[in-house]
Amino acid sequence: MISFFNEFISYLLLVIIMAAVAVCGVFTGKKLRDNKDAKAAAQTKAEE
């Protein structure tokens, strides 16, 4: 029974770490995209 809990906790930690990496990736991607859009908007305004 202890072996089951050890494996369960091991997989639970793995899933939590993977979810944290995914969330960080989403926020980083959103920030990079917002910066790119702002730069493109500033360049478009400068051309006008």
C-alpha cells in the first residue's frame, strides 16, 4: 500500500511540474506576442 502512495505522489508531482511549465509557457508567449503587437502598432503609426 505504501508503494502505491509513493507512486501516486511521484506522478502527482510530475503532473504539477508539467502544468507549471505549461502555464509559464502560456504567459511567456502572451507577453512576447503583446510586445510584438505593440512594436508593430508603433511602427505603423510612425509610417503614417
